[in-house]
Amino acid sequence: MLDETRAPSRRRTLALTLLATGLSLIAGAALWLFLTGEADIRYSADHDETVPMWTRWVPPLVGILLIRLIPPTRYAGTRELLAGQTTRRRVPYTEALVLAGLAVLFAAALRGLGGGEPAHTLLKLSLLLAAPLVLFWWLRRSGTAWAAGEQRPEPWNRWAPAIPVIAWFALSYTGPFAMPYSDYASTVDVPTLLVTIIVVFLVNSLLEEVFYRRWLQTRWEAVLGAWPAIVLTSLLWASWHVGIQGGGDLSVDLASTFVNQGVTGLFLGYLWSRYRRMWPLLVVHGLINSAAILLGLL
């Protein structure tokens, strides 16, 4: 049995190790791409166009800075647990490990199957939705389900995340760091465009943010603290994109996703960790998938 008097110390050591390793992977990925001449990366699975990898860092890093400057929603549980001040509160080891395992399985299976449809959607619905729901149902039935700390949001804080979200959008789609617009909307009729945007939002934006941030990150925060959980979740979220954006060389593909989606994941994860609100995540993720298409109509 785990010694409860030593558990907080062990978790702090693991948290620091995981944080250092994760950040080193992102930095190492950037260095690897630079040394191999692959510093221009794909930014979308819809085409093979590339942009300099550093241009993908500015919007999320500015967003992270703004999040840091704006007071967060207060909630109980994570910091006290990591500091050992609530030793009687159960740590969700089982949920955290199983969900992380599902994330790894999803990335590996999608890569193995080539990343196309219907494998992408079926795997996502099975591993990121159905399997976690079965896990939570079983834990509730057995009386061992974990509950997150109680949130105590400030009324004014409800719309505070709009500031970093607007800044991220402005930097991502206007000015020198703007992403190229897409001509997809001009190639389809309006009903097809609307259906595509809605389906992509539900299957990608909504499902991914619920699984990776609301379920996976929240539980790893309870185990290891905020930033180790954010970094871990970001890398797991980034890694599955290899299946749809990969070009063949796994080392280059994985490095590209770490410096692209991995850094964006830090922004999304910090939004969730600080504010505990879903709408900023859904807005950002929804715009990642649709803004270039809609702006291409202008």
C-alpha cells in the first residue's frame, strides 16, 4: 500500500520529472526539425502547405501570458492535494492512467490505420467517448468515482477568458503571423459547408476538448498538479495528429505535431486550468478547424 505520508513528496518528484521531460520534448522537437531542415511544418491535415514553425508559437504564447495576467476561477482540490493538505481526498490514479492509455491507443491505432475515414471517426467515438463513459459508469456503480474540487467562480470572471482568446485569434488570422486562408468554402454549396462545419465541431472540437482537457487533464492535475498535467495532455493531444498529418517519417511527423499542436495545447490546457470553463476551449478549437475556411469567403 502507498505510504500516505510520502505520497505527496513522490508526486512532486514525478510532477517535476514529467514537466521537465515534456518541455524538453517540445524544445528537442524544435531543434530536431531545425537540424534536419524540416522547420517548415504542415499546419492542417486538409493540404500539404507549410509555414515556419515559429509562427505557430506566437499566438498561443501571447495567449498564455495574458491568461497569467488575468485572475483565474478559484476551485478547491488540486493545489491542496498536491501539497499534501488533503490527504484524505482520493487521488484518481485509475482514471488518470486509463484515460492516458486510451489517448496513446487512439494515436497509435490511428497511425496504424492510416488516419483516414471512417477509421478516424470510429476510433475517436470508441476510444475517446464510449470507453471513458463505460469507465465512469463502472466507477460510479462501484462507489469509487472521483469528483473534482468544488468550483467557486467569481461572477465577473465568466468572460475574462475572452481577452486571451481574442488576442490568440487576432494573432493567428491577421497580421504577420496569420494562417493562410482556405478556398474550401468556394468549392461546395452552403448546406454542405454548414454540415461539414457542424460535424467537424462536434467530432473534433467538442469531443476532443471534453476528453483531453475536461476528463484527462483534470484528473492528472489532481495527481501531479496543473502544469505537469497541461504538458502531458498537450503532448498526448498533439501525438494523435501524426495519423492525419504525417508524411511518413515518424520522428519528423511527431516532432512537427509537438511544436505545432503541442504548443497550442499548452494554451488550451492553461485556459482550462485557470478558468475551468468550456466555452473558451470550444471557441478556440472551433476556430482552429473553421476560421481559415470561413475567412476564405471574405
